[in-house]
Amino acid sequence: MTGQAANAKLMQAFLSDDLIFHPSPEFRNNANVQDARIYLDAEENWLQYWDKEAGNLHWFKKWDRTLEWEQPFAKWFVGGKLNAAYNCIDRHLREGRKNKAAIIFEGEPGDSRVLTYQDLYREVTKFANVLKDLGVQKGDRVSLYMPMIPELPIAMLACARIGAVHSVVFGGFAAEALRDRINDAGSKIVITTDGGYRRGKILPMKKNVDTALEENTTVEKVIVVKRTGAEIDMVAGRDLWYHQLMEDAVIGCPAEAVGAEDMLFILYTSGTTGKPKGVVHSTGGYLVGASSTHRMVFDIKEDDIYWCTADIGWITGHSYVVYGPLANGATTVLFEGAPDYPARDRFWAIIEKYAVTVLYTAPTAIRAFMKWGEQWPAGRDLSSLRLLGSVGEPINPEAWLWYHEQIGRGRCPIVDTWWQTETGHIMISSLPGITAAKPGSASIPLPGLELDVVDPAGRPMPAGQSGFLVIKRPWPGMLGTIYKDAQRYVDQYWGRFENMYFTGDRALKDKDGYFWVLGRVDDVINVSGHRISTMEVESALVDHPAVAEAAVIGKKHEIKGQAISAFVTLRDNYTYTDQLVKELKAHVASKIGALARPDDIFLTAELPKTRSGKIMRRLLRDIADGKTLGDISTLANPETIMQLKEQYAE
Ligand code: WT7
């Protein structure tokens, strides 16, 4: 179907209210979950439901209690002992998957590596021994700043094996953002590479680590994986080559039996302040949630070739590239590069090459594919695909239909999955064998979970009216706390509504109980499915000597969903030039990373403020989205906003 035809179909469907896709009988009859009674059974006794799901993992010692709930702190599978790496590797060796591909790696330059479960066992246990020899102990933090290469999941699993806590920092973050995350975690070891490939260029990852560590006092060793052969500085006494350490390492390392509540990892995400939050996930609940949802939502079968395109630097990569699939003994594809390098059919070439059966990607990618045109996927054999997934932001129905037609060729169900770094695993999604899909809606909460849409007082909203998206009971993957800041955890998530976790999202439930997520209500921007805090970008801007004050907002963007717009006032003695705008954009990118680079920066004499001095971001958003201005009666300086509006229109 062409874009136009899809739009026509869409319009028609909206008018007749019947844009619903039911799973085919064939898909249903082969699905892992075929019986809708699972929702009712789970509802009847949700703790028993999670108990049963936990039974799919290997426990060294069974838990005594499923849940201890001292709001807002949950302890799951209390008394249980397990190991995440053991669950992701060892148990598969005994269950007939020794020679099965665990990881299929596709490098950006086109190199490829397949690691069987036995290979993974060897590499992970060797590296676990390396870490131990370097003095890493249970509970120690290890920061990983790496591209999407096999050594990244290997290092994560090696940490998990000895009970160390990994903190993966997305490879696109700049030195300063990396520094903050290493310092907050108090890491003992940093693992990185001599560079990562990005569209034929080499990212200077090691150099960023060197800068990040300039004033650091906790990091003892830096382990460097050789990936590109780029020349780098090795600091004597601190820096060690991965391949040299691995040469002498012994195969086989006992998997530490850790408590279900022991920390598995920290993952930083942007909040509403400039300081990133270290989201803490524990071992037992997280692994139960990630593996159970992965099996159900992606309908994982023994011979699937499953590909989640997310970077491991984000939660999607943690749960659905690494832990979920490997705990389920699946084959997971790991791709280092970009979708348009060397050509715009790279994704489709990979699907063809490995006969990928399940694809999980993001709306922003799909919108880019739409723009590039149908000829790219059309030129590749995509007949192996049987199921598609989406995550990161609401998927607009046009993109949904395009994905369905052009990639799924009309055959594959699409699961739109809503969740967050904090939830650890998917919370709202259809189950592809039983739930009908409505394009644009993530559908209904998974079995055992309770979410709702409420008004400011916490009362449920009537169908069709928007409110705040909340979670009403604990779930296994829920974050334990914010690292070293339990108060922030309590305030941020449990302070807004009584007895409910606040997601920060706005949503509505339709007459069928389907959830339509409408976006964030806080000062968080969703750029290409990645969360960026306006405060973080604002602090990066005011850090520049020319900037007096900055206000940052998200504005609609065709491909990215939202893009960053900044409004900036200058200090005396600085004047507006295009050069300065360029410099400010580069400054933000160098402080946080390219993903935070503002699309546009407006220099203005003043920012619109209330009489109490609060910047009115709402008005700036209205300007950026070209809307008529809302109430400006509370402004102290109404003339400013009119000037800005004119300036913006130019
Ligand atoms: C926020 C979480 C774990 C997913 C990757 C991003 C938005 C995510 C959807 C979806 C509508 C979605 C929400 C959420 N979001 N998935 N399917 N439909 N919105 O993780 O960085 O923690 O961001 O992403 O606003 O709160 P994250």
C-alpha cells in the first residue's frame, strides 16, 4: 500500500471506528498464549500468577515470600537465591542449547560473529575471572561505555555472575555525561573500547573515558576492548587491554548465588532536574518480569531469530536484547550500526541475511523508513518475519499501517509496548495471539498488572477522557529505588498520588479499556524514543559563557517525534550571530551528547515569565508548535512573548 492509500484507509477507519486488527487464526493457534482467560486468572490471584512465572527461572534457593510490600518499597521473591548469568547461560547448556546461537552479531562494517551458548559460557566465565582478579567483589559497581559489540553483553553477564553491579552508559553520551554517571555510581572499573563505528566514522570512546576520569577518585582500572584499531592513549598502571587479560583467563567461574533483592544493575535516566537518576533494578523480580514478558509478548519459540534494534545503553536493550531473550534461551541479534549505513536498506538486509522472525524497533525509525521510501524494504526478502514490535513513544497510526504493510506484508501482528526504564519490562501491550490491535494504542495491561488513568485527585477518569497514567500495584520489575537517593524515589513516583505510582505520562482509556498514551506531562522530552530532561539541556546552555538564561522545550518533529528547541538570553557584551547559535548547539552536544543537540536556538532579550519569576514553558511550546497562545494574563512581560512569536514565524 502506498502512503496515500494507507492514509485513505486510515481516514475511512477513523470515520467508521473499526480500525482493529485481529490475530490470524494461524497465529493464534501457534501462539504461546492462546487463552484469554490468562487475564482473569492472573487478576484473581496476581501474586500466584507471578509465583508461577518465577518458576520458569532457575533458583538456587526458592523464595519464601512472593512479595513484601512496604509502600513504596517492594521486595520480590524474598529469601530466594539465583544468578542472572546462570539463568542466561548455564541452564541452557543442560537444556539442549549448548550449540544454539545465543548472540548473532552484525558489525557496522559488515563483519559478523555468532556466539553459541557454549561460547557465551566460555567468554563470560573467563571475563568474570578477570574482574575477580582485578579485585571486583559482590556489590561493586562497574561502568560500561561501549558500542553494540558482543563484549558488552559479555561484560554485563560477567558482572552479574560475580554479583557485581553494572552501569551501562549509552555510547552516544559525551564525556561529561559519562563522568557524572561514573561518579554517581562510584564505579571501581570502567570497560570501554578503542572506538565504535558510526556511519563509517570512529567514535572516540576511550578519549571520552580519559576526560571523564580526569578528577575521578574511585576508578582503579579501565579495560579496553580493541574494536577499531584506532590509536588511543593507554594510561600506565590504569588501562588494560581486554584481549590481553582474556589470554590468561581461566574458563569456568562459579555463579554467585545472590539474593533476589540484590542489585543487578543501575541505569541512568533523565528526570525533571538536571541530575540524572540512577534507576536501580534488583535481580529476581527484574529477571522474572523481563523473561516472562519477553516470552509472552514476542511469542518466543525455540527456533526464532529475534532482533531488538535498541541500543543496550537503554533499558530496552537491557531487557529485550540481553536479559529477556537470553534467560529464555533465545537467539538474539546484536547490530552495531545505523539503519542507513552503508545504505538505507541495512535493517532489511540483516533480516534477509539471518532470516529474522521477530523484529522489535521504534516509531522514530519507522517514520524515517517511511520517508526513505518503500523501495528499500521491497528489495529484500522479509518473508521470515512473523511478528513486529514497537516501543519508545506512541506510534502514530500512519506509521503503524506502513510498518504492517511494508515490513509485515500484512501478515505479522504488531505489538505496541508501553513501559519505562523504571518499570523494567513491558507493562502495556497486546498479546499477539489473543489481543486485537488498534493502531496507536498500546492496548491493555499485561496479565497481573494494574494500571489506570486518573484525575488530579487520583480518581479514575471516565472512558475517553485523558488523565494521568498510574500503576496501582507493585510489579516484579519495578525499580527498587534511585541510587543513593531514596527520597527522590519516594517523591518522584509516589508523591503525586496516594497509593499509586505516577508514570509521568498522560493517557486515556477508550470504551474498550484500551490505553492511549498521549505523552509526558513533566519537563521531559522524548527525542527519538529517548528521554531528555529540559533541565539538563538548560544547564548545558547556561554553562556557556555567552548565555544568561535558557528555557528548553520539546516541539513536534516529523521523524524524531519531538525535537529540542531552546530559547536563550545572552549576557551583556554578547551579540546574536549565526556563529554563536552553532557554537551553542555544539556546546550542548559536547556536554551531554549528540542526542541532546537542540534543533533550533532562539536568542531573545527576555524569556516570558510569571510575576513570581517562573519561566512559562507552556507558552514557548505553543509558539514552537505554531498554536494560538493560551492565557498570557499572568505574564510579567507580555510584550516578550509577542516578540518571540514574530521572531519564530520568520
Ligand atoms: C517513556 C519511557 C522502555 C521504553 C523505552 C523508553 C514513552 C515508551 C511507549 C509506547 C507510548 C511510550 C512514555 C514513557 N513510551 N513506550 N509504546 N507508547 N509511549 O524508555 O526512556 O524510560 O521512557 O517513553 O512516555 O513514560 P524511557
